[in-house]
Amino acid sequence: MSYLEQYKRWMTCGVLTEAELAELAAIENDPKEIESRFYAQLEFGTAGLRGTMGMGTNRMNVYVVKHSTQAFAEVILEEGPEAAEKGIAVAYDCRNGGTEFAREAACVMAANGIKVRLFESLRPTPELSFAVRHYGCIAGINVTASHNPKEYNGYKVYWSDGAQLPPKHASEIAEKMVKNDVFDSVKTMDYDEAIAKGLITIIGEETDEAFLANVMAQVNDPETIAKVADDFKMVFTPFHGTGHKLIPEALTRLGIKNLYCEPQQMVISGDFPTVASPNPENPEGFYLAVDLAKEKGADFIIGSDPDADRVGIMVKNDKGDYVVISGNQTGVLVLDYLIGAKKRAGTMPANPVALKTIVTTEMARKVAEVNGLQCYSTFTGFKFISEKKNALEASGEGNVIFSYEESYGYMFGDYVRDKDAVTAALIITEMAAWYYSQGKTLYDALMELYEKYGWYGERTMNLVMPGLDGLSRMKALMIGLRENSPAEIGTTKVVAVCDYLDGTRKTAEGTEKMELSGSNVLSFELEDGTTILVRPSGTEPKVKVYILAKGESKADCDAKVAMYAAWADGLK
């Protein structure tokens, strides 16, 4: 069916509301907009769905959500009657439309005979992962677009281990969506009827308490917190999202007395009225928190994204200014702190392991190995980190004490299999308080780590390629780099090219197989110790370039990063 036929189908399907029909009628003389909305289905990948909201097959709306959920229900039913009985957990964040999308997804699952545990109100992503594991569900759904701008919504899908869906099941859902009609194939039922029949159960505070019990069990050094609690000060912002409740609660239970929550950004809103983008990776979003921190004399600032799976921090530097600590740097600080804290407390497990992704700083590996830990790299995404954790611990090869990726995602413990801003906020705060007891800021601590482990510098660049030709441009860039790999980048020789699609590493001496394969990522290893990785985003129209440099000093690292960034900028 052509995009114009799809458009007409939606206009005449008889199920759209007056407002929805008016939205589509308004574009009847705009063929480019019609094509943009109807040229394809919104792509269903291993992370689920994500897109701008609006009517159309290539937009996030209630009909696309129901269509996807019907396909997901069919995949679950193919697992057998026990899977339907185990059921599914459903959560949502502060996004506009989130409540409706989550409820409609629950009703589709219920109509298919699959039991649902639906959160009473918005909850953090890690609590959904926890609920899947805690209640023994077969799967989970979380309605969220993470840190994307307000125009977006999304639909993350999870399997029984609490991690995002395996590729096999994601492919099956995508195939069924192609076969199923967006309207006629969907089963649904009345929400109140589903509750009355016990097909939908509402969950809330009891699940919060079970989750928080696991979070608080990660505390390493309550004595130090108690010693500094009267003087230590911090600011928190949830950027209008789901961190507003559980993160302050966890920090209060930790013993933090001087916790200042930024009042304007504690207001729940899918419009994110105080920020252009609710992403803790963007320092400009912290402006209100910085003002509050200056007023209160706070020692550091912490912020979580709308679904509370990512967390970012700002700390005082040697001049007393609040500066950003990157995800790479925060992860290194946490890893080094955890190693020391667990050794001091006598809680370090046998065969301890740290996990990171291939695009995350190699400084993490240095910290781990110097301290006697193994460090493994996985593909980008906590689905892959979770798979590696599960495999290591099931085989007895290692016990993972910490996992992270450079994009502000951190995972602790055994109760979640995704990024977790609630626990991360707890541990980062404990770490900041411990350094405070030593008369140091986190900035001081970071500088000491560079002196101890060596100087590293990183930058992530986003080569944005929007529009209908965006995907073809992204594909052409990757093909070009594969077929004509650069011999030099900047003025530095490329000594190895790693293609993670076929799992090969090519050097002047020949080609060897790598442990990892099956992901569309290229890595260029340079003569000066720098690694540059290039990969298309799986959720947004952009190619990401990661520059991981090592040098003799900060200035040396900065110079290398700047030189390679100029090369990357030329790829657009």
C-alpha cells in the first residue's frame, strides 16, 4: 500500500477521533508531510519504538502502540500458556500521551489473555526492569522516549530477565507488524472490565518499597555519610521527570540532610518547560540547578533524565565554578570508588568484574586492571551489557560489581538489567560525601585519578542526518568508510581497522577474528593510541563518532581530540 493509500485508509477507517481526523485533514495538500508520516511503519528494533508524536504509521500514536502491542502479545503467546500467566509489567514516564499509551497497551495484552501489572502512575525505567524480575513476568513495556525532546515518545520492550528484548523476539514482533493490519488485527477490551476480571492488576507503593530495599542495599559506607551529613550539601533536579520521587527518597534514606531539589524542575511535565532538551548530557539544562547550588553553597549537583535511567553531575572545580563531569569520567570515578569502598567494607566478591561498552573510555579498563579486576567491553546498550553479566555470572567466570556506558548510564546489583539513575544517584552521592570527608571535591578526585592512571580524553560527535534521505546518507557513510578505509586520520597513521559487523580486525600483518561481531560499528586504531569509532544510532537519525584519546597530559589529549574532531566533522 502506497503512502497516499495509507493516508486515505486512516482518513476513512472510522476509528479516529475528530481531533485526530482534523490533524490529518490539515495536511491533505502537503504531499511531503503525508509521505513523511505514511511512507513506512515506525521501525521496531531491539529497543522497541521511538519517534515524534502525531497521526500516521511513521509516528508515535495510540494506534501504532496498539498495533505493536498486538504483535508483542502474539510473540508472548507463542511461548505457551505459562507465559500468558506470568504476564507483563507496564510502566510509563512523564511524556505527553504516556498514560493513554500505557493503558491501551495493557488493554491489548489483557484482550489476548495475558495478565498485566500496570503501574498506578509514572515510574523510573529501572523500576520497570526490576518489576519484571521481581514478579517473574515474561516481559515488560515502558512508554518512554528517554531524554529526547518533548515532541517524542517511545515504547521500550523487555524480556523475562529484565533486559531489553533479544534480537530474535524483536524481529518476530517487526515481522508480525508487517503482516497485521494496524486497525483490524488488534484485539482490545474495556479497561474497567480487564481490571474486574483480574487481567490488569495495579501496582505502586509496594513495588516502590521492594525496589528501594534493593537500592539501599548497595550502600557501602553509611558511617561516613553520618559524619558529614550536617555540612554536606547537594542539589538535585529530575528535569520534570520520574526521578522526582524515588531519588530524593533514596538520598534521604542514605542520610543526606541538606538536599535541595530544584523546585521548577520538580514539576512533572511532558512539555519540559524549563529546558530545550531534558538530557543531563546537555549542561545548559542545569542552569536553574546551578543558581540554586550557588545560593545554598552546594558541593555538587545531580540530575536525572525524564525516565530516570540516566544521571549527570556537575561539581565544583579548583576555581569554585560548577563544571560538568562527563559520563566517561563519572563512570571512572564510580568504578575506582567502588573498588576502594568494597575493599574497605570487606564486600568485594570473588573474581570481580567491570563492564563497559566499546565506545566507553579505556581508562575504565586501566582502573579495573590496576586494581585486580577483569574488564570486558560489549556493544553499545545495556541489553548487551546485561547479556554479558548474565553469561559471566552463570558460568562462574566473574561477578560484576559495576557496568556503565559513556552516555550517562550506570548499573549496579542484580535487581535490574538496565540503566538505573536511582541507584546511580545514591552511589554517586555516597562517593561525593566520602571525598568531602577527605576534604576533596569530585573534581579533585578526578584529577588525582588522571595522575594515578594516566591522561585520557573523549568526545562524542553526532552527525545528524534528518529527512527522508537521512537513512540512505547514514548507510552511504558506513559503506564508504568500509570500502575506502582511511590510511591516516588527521596526521596520524591508522594501524588497525575493526569491523564489528563481521567481527574482523585488519592490520598490515593480516586479518584476525574478534570476540564481538554482528553490529554496524567501525573502529579505527591510530598509531598514537587513539581509537575512533563510528556507528549509526539505532533510535535517532544520526551517525555517532566516538573519539577515545590517550596522552601525556590534559593538553595533549585535548589537542588530539580537537584534531580528530575536525576529521569527523568532515564526514557529514
